[in-house]
Amino acid sequence: MERSLNNGLCPECDAHWIDGQLYWSNGKEGCPHDLAGLVCNQIFKYNHSGGVKCINPCMGSDSGQTWKHRTDLNNDNN
Ligand SMILES: [Zn+2]
């Protein structure tokens, strides 16, 4: 389920939202689905204690870029 997020800072990945636009920790504009696939889902995967405080509304999504996606691209070079 996606909920709208207008302004906030994710304490896990340092991404922030301003007026609904996601910015990576380095200040570049981004897509929350990419953030989820590349960062938030990894944090969640390795932290099973339930202490993940990620605020990305798209956490758990794999419709953006993921590490698997990148690995598949690399494998195409064979
Ligand atoms: Zn996050």
C-alpha cells in the first residue's frame, strides 16, 4: 500500500522528501521505487529485529531499480 509523503527525512537512508519529490542523500532527485530497491529493502532485509524506521512509502517495492536488476544487466555481458 502506498501512502503519500510530502515532507520528511528518512532516518535509515538519509533520503528526504520535499513537496512530494524524493531527493537522495546526495541531493539528487530520485524515484522512491529505486530508493526502495537499492537501499530501503536492503536495510529491511538485514534488520529482522523490527527496528527499521524507514519512511519510504514504497519500501518493499521492486518495481524500480534493484541490485538483482543490475546483476542481470551485468550478466548480459557474457
Ligand atoms: Zn529509507
